[in-house]
Amino acid sequence: MKSGTVLKLVEQAFPEHVVDADTLTATQLRKKYHGEYSSWRNMKYRAKIKNKPIGAELVDFYSFLKVMGLRPNTEYTLDEIEHGKGYIVGNVRWADKLQQAQNQQHSITLTYNGVTKPLSQWAAEVGMPYQTLYKRYQQNWSDEEILHGKKCGDLKKTNIWDQTPWPEGYEPQWEQAYQEKRGNGESRFEFYYRHSKTLCEMIKIKGQEYFEEVMPQQIIERTSRYRDWVRDALLKLEEWRRREKFINRQAGNLGKATEAKLYDILHGKPKPYIENPLAPDKVP
């Protein structure tokens, strides 16, 4: 048998990404297979916020890479074939946007008053854009809320700050910054969401830079005593996860009528002078 044929058979039996999964460090794998790593990380995040199971073969990136292989091209991302079953082998695949859109319209179902129908059919019946209902579905709204929207908050609460998304203890600072930017036409949740996403990225980048330059994840997990700067990085990453989880859960919960009433109530409040209220070191 020719050497070229033997080499080809070996490559087929042991693809490069499989060999790499067994030999490279976690950091090396992440850098070499950045696209696959991003899809794996996003899968774990979605599974966490939607409380979906992840198969044992997909929990760790090195085994995920072996099982799922490489993306056909950069247009492909991870797709859950049957929504609700979770991210298990046989129910996930690499798919482009068209394939995922077609799959969403047929696999997502809602049940209302005992009637179960595909999301696309409900969208047509209630006269709502499919993407609007799908966005609500992604935000973990109940089936009834997806079809009819969420009720506005109770304006009779004694503490008006209960009606805003501002972090506790920093409400006046955030309200002042929002009022100064109100000409942009953003609601409070839109403003909070946009600015918090910026803070999230700043926290994430800073924490990730510290965290990934120290040592591979496996070694860190076995280290009984962290250096101060590693611990600081971990705290920053945890802060990013906490803040991102909150904004994903809360963004958009207040209706426009509630927003308008809140503005009328709060507009007359005196604005305290606070220098640079939204500096990263001033906002929790």
C-alpha cells in the first residue's frame, strides 16, 4: 500500500481536531478552535438560563469537539433540533441560519387553553410577528405571556424604585444618567440593558485576560490557594455572569404605559450632583 494512501487512512481514523482534543491544553484548544469554542460556551449559557440538560459528552469542550467535529464554515452555529429535549447527542447539530429558522418554525410549540400549536401558527392567528413571539420565547416567558404579553408592574408599591431596573443603592445615580440621555428615546430598561452590556463586556474582558493567562483551567481547579489577581479575575467574571443574567431576565418587562407614568412621577425629583455616575468603579 502506498504511503500516501496510508497517511490518508490515518487522517480519516484520527482527524486533527480529535488528536488536538487529547493533546492540547484548554487555552490552546480555545485559541485554535475559537468558533467551535464560542458555540460550546453559548450552548452552556443557554442551557443554564433555560434550565436545559447537557449530555455528558458535551459538558467539556475537548469531548464536545470530538463528538460534534468542526463547523462546515463560519456561517454555521449550534442548533437544538427538538426544542425542549436539551443539548444531548443526537439532538444538536451544526446548522446555518436558514436551517435554524426552518427548524424553529416547526419545532417550537405553545400550549394555550389546552390547545398546542407551532409557534409560527400562533403568530399568524394572533397577528403578531413571528420574531416578536420567538424573542419572548428566548426570554423564558410563559406560553400565555408569549401570546398576550406581560402585565405591567404594580404602580401602587410604596417604593417607586421597585419599578425601575436600577441596582439597589445606586438608584439616584442611574436615574440621573438616564434622564440626561432621555432624548435618545430609550426606556429605562433599554438604557439599563445597553449600558450594562457595555459594563459586562468590560468586566468579562478584564477578568478573562487575567484568568486565561495564568494557567490551564484544570490546574486552577486543583490549586488550593489562588493568587490574589486570579481570585480578582474570578470575581470579575462572576460579576459579569450575575449582571448579564439579571438584564436578560428583566429587560423589556415594563410596558410603555408604565414607563410614561414612571417618568411623570420621577421627573420632578431633584437631581443630585454626582460626578461621572456610571464610571465602572462607581456602578455595582
